[in-house]
Amino acid sequence: MAFKPLHDRVLVRRVASDEKTKGGLIFPDTAKEKPAEGEVVSVGEGARKDSGELIAPSVKAGDRILFGKWSGTEVTLNGEELLIMKESDILGIIA
């Protein structure tokens, strides 16, 4: 993919959630919420302090993350729906 986020931005691919509950109920597409879990595709070089010093990002490509429900901007690149968000919108890395 020929896209590199700038500064402290992160490119994320949503991870599909389960279509059925543990009890066996199946959710129709209209009732599903978009997942708040994703995989980092690409990361910018990081933010800068007022002094100009670079702050390295805490995530890297391939990390599975959780992010806020309203985080990021949806974009379509090469026919794939992705999110661009600030690193600060990421709630945590799934180990």
C-alpha cells in the first residue's frame, strides 16, 4: 500500500467482530456496531515536542489495538475501508 501517515497519525484496519453470541444468537448486519478493535497497518514518524524533539510512537504495524467508538476518519484506499486516527485515540494494545 502506498500510504504513509504523517506525524502521530496511525492507519488502522478494523477487525471483524463475531456474528453470533455465545448463546447462538445471530446479529443481522443492520444491528451490528462497527468494531472498536483493529490492526495497525502503518504508523507516522511520531509527534514533536515544542523543542522539536521527536516522540516515537508507542504502536507499530501489526499491533492489535482497541480504540474509541468515534475515533478516526474513515477512508477508502485501494478499495479497502480503513481508519486514520491520532495515536492518542488508541486506548490500548491487545497482547
